[in-house]
Amino acid sequence: MFGKNSEPAVEPTPPKAPKMPDPDVRKRNVSVIGPTLKFRGELSANEDLVIEGEIEGTIAHQDKNLTIGPQGRVKADIHASIVEIHGQVEGDVRGDQLVKLYRSSVVQGNVFAPRLVMEDGAHFSGTVDMGKSVAIDAGVTKRDALKRANLSSADNGTQAANGGGG
């Protein structure tokens, strides 16, 4: 009775090692433009990009993925492999594989992609081109191509009206 401990002895457990991030996450290169950052100009990088800030200009990520976060505000023509939009975009969006518009997105511009996913509630104003001609030269937007086509048509009409042909 006296001097005996009725509880079994408990051995201390060693501390657990911190959990390491998933190896795939550590290998991915992702840049984030934070919500307080404002950028004007041509933006390009060789890594995936998440935009939560304000961008004005052009965004060229042909081989990478681009995400416009819920706080992202973009006034730019966009070209990326996969484009996911949660925020606001004003400009043409070109996705080599996919463009996805989430319910919180507001997009004013044309979408060029072989696949388009649009959640219920997404706001979109523009046209969609899902044809094979989507892979137009990245330096020439469809707007530029149409301007050139209209200019050359007008030139041909003027030449024909003047009796000239070349």
C-alpha cells in the first residue's frame, strides 16, 4: 500500500518531425503579385503566376499557367497555357489549353481557347473563338489582324475605284 505507485510508468514520446510540403509543391515555381502591387507594362515569366494586384499592359505566359485571383484587376491582353480567372479582366484572353472563368470573375474581352469552362454566376462580355485558328502569333492580337484586314480591303477598294490594280 505504502510506497507503491499504482499507475503504470509512461515513457515520454519523442517530438514529431515537422511535416514536409508535398514534393510536387516544392518543385513548382509560382510567383505571386500581391494585392497592393500595381504594375504597368509587359509582364512575362518562365513560371506560373498568380495575380492578386493591379496589372495594366500585356501578359505573356505562353508555356505557363496564369491565375487572376479574387482581388486581381487586369487591364491587359493575356496569353498563357492555362488561364484561370477569379477577379476582373478587361482585354483579350488567349489560353493555349484552357480558359476557366469562376463565378466571381468579371471579364470584358474576347476569349480564344480550345476549351472554355464558365461557372454559373461568372460575368462575361465578349466573343469566344474555340477554333483551330486560336494559335495566332502571340505578337498579333485578333484586333490587330482585323485592323490590318480592314485596311488592306479599303486599299484594294480605293485602287479599284481609281482604275488601278497594283
